[in-house]
Amino acid sequence: MNLAWQLASRFRRGKQKNGYISFISFSSTVGIGLGCFVLIVLLSVMNGFERELLNRILAVIPHGELYAVNSEGIENWEKEIARLEQDPRVESIEPYTKITGMLQHKGSLKAVEITGFDISRASHDRWRDQVTKAGWQQFTSGDDQILLGQGLMQKLSLSAGDRIGVLIPTATDNMAFKAPHLMHLTVAGSLNVGGEMDNYLAMMHLNTASKESGVTTGAQGLRFMLKDPYDAYDTMRSIGYDFSQAVYISYWMRTQGHLYNDIQLVRVVVMISLTLVIAVACFNIVSTLVMAVREKQGAIAILKTMGAGDSLIRRTFMIQGLINGVTGIVCGTVAAVFVAPNLSAIVAFIEKLTGITVLSGDIYFIDFLPSELQWQDVVITVSTAFVLCLLATWYPASRAVKVDPARALNG
């Protein structure tokens, strides 16, 4: 192996004298390095979006829900919670009551979806990124307090301490028209979940929501936080089918799953497209080595007449090609490892410098570019690139083995 390495280094130095071969060799190194860099960085961005989805959206949106078919609500929900919390798949359970109505302020109306929850079962730690500490303290100070999405507050020009009205539709047994019920509340603060949800989401106290909506049992349904959010479909169906009363079953992938599916789809597309970019860059290694073999036919013939075996010739040219590939892999990976963890700060600096917003909070559920480097992505990228480089060197190295010494020397 030491002799093959020495021969590969000598051939590389000789190759650098040929400008065309040197250019193709350099382009293959740059292509492989750029492919590895972009692949690792984009996979880190996808990891960041997935992290923000779990930590931000699913801090407000439950992993699963069971809500009563009848209008009275969940019967004996305290006992049901105590029983279901023994399930090893469940992290926590909260009772809730949901109200859909119209938010009224100074003659303006806006549709709103209000979720009433029990603050004794929720801590500010869970809401830290969505509600300010002052807003949370004000919210816990009285039953008439409400937290509104930031988009709602901006569109209606609301601020903490303002009084608002909520028009709640009133249902009747005979489906006859009846005037909506008006509920007065005080704005405690804003919810900053991100994206479209900020334009219709609101939170209030459970007892007030149940009273105003006519839920006699105290809770319309149960909100589940699971230890494995990605298993919500199977877990919620299993729990719902065994529940003691008729309930509707819902889970976060049904309501917000399009975000997760989009992230996974982009991840697959990025993996495939950039792996193909690395593969195309490896074709330049093939071209470089094929020309190097043709140029070094005389040297190969001399080596064979001196007793060099086929394995030595093959290893020599494979090492020569791998030097280009490994150089690109190392440079691209090192650059990505430094850039990916700091990508959010880099993009924020560019946004401040240019005045261009990369992600708008009105459209996406976050207003910054997240990034989370995971080492398994680095290992997969490096392994894939190395295997492609190794395969790219095999054909030219096999061509070098087939060089006929007599024909090469006489030619």
C-alpha cells in the first residue's frame, strides 16, 4: 500500500503539468466538496424545521385529542385522566373545551378558535416561547383573561388589558335561529406560535369556556401529549376505541401533519438531488483517471515489466482518484460543520444587511431559518460520497490493469 501511495503521488505531480487534466481534476474536487457542503447544510435546515415544529407548534397543538360526541362533554374526566396517565405511551393529559366564534372589538369582527384549558395542569415552561412571562402571570390572575394570537392582536389593534367581546353561536334542539351569546373577556397577552395559526388561535380558562359553551361536565374533551409524537395515529386510535363513552378521535398529523410531510418530502428530494450532484462530480474523476491512464501507459508498461502486479496498478490509480474525492469530501464537510450550527445567525445578518426577509412569519410558522446539525447526517453524507468516489475509480483502474506492456512500449 505504501508503494501504491508513492506511485499515486508521483502520477499526481506529473498530471499537474497537464493543464486540461488538472482543471478536470480540480473541478471534480470542487463539485464533490460543494455537494457535501450543501447536502449537510440543507439536511440541518430540515432538522431545524422539524425541531421547531415539535417545540413550537406542538407546544400549543396537542399530539392527540378525544372529544365527546354529545354536547355535555366528557363524563368523569378526572378519573379518565388518572386512568389514562398510567399508559406508558402518554406523557400528560389536559381537559379542554373549544369555542369557535367571532372576536369583536371597536366594530371589527374576526373569526377565532378559543381553547379553554386548566392552568393548574399547565406550566409556563411549556409556553415559554409562545407567551411572555408577564402575559402568563396576567392570564393566571383571573378567569376572564384570554391570550390571543399575535396576528389577531395586530389586525384588531389590540394590546394587553383591552376588553373584547366574543360572539358565540347558540345551538337549539330544533335548529331554529337564535341570537349568538356575547362573552366579555380581557386580553392578557399574545400567543406567538407563528404562521397562519397566529391569525385565529386563542386560549382561555377551562371553567369559563365550559360555562359559556354549555358543557355541563366541565370539559368537552381531553388533550394528549405523547412521549412519541410520531406514533400519535396508532396511540390515539388505540386509546379512543377503548374509551368509556363515544368520542371523536383527532391527532396532530391530521391538523398540522402537512407541515411535517412537507419537511420529509423536501428532505428526500434534497438527499436524492444532491447525491446525484455528487455522483456527477465523481464522473469527472472517471474522466481524469481515464486520461491519466492513457497518458501513463508507458509508465504502467515499465512497472509491469519490473514485476508490478495487477493489484498494485489498480490500487495506484484508485488512490490517485480517491485523493481528489477525499479532499473534496473533507473540505466540504468541515465547512458544513462550521456553517450549519451558525446558519440562523448568518442568515439573520444577511437579512439585516440587505433588508430582505427569507422567511415571513405571516406565511410560515417561524420567521427565521432554523438549523440543527445531526452527526448521523454527516456520517451518511460522507459515507455516500466516499462510496461514489470509490466506484468512480474502479473502471479507470481496471483499464490501467489491462494495458499491454509490449504494445505500450512499442507504440
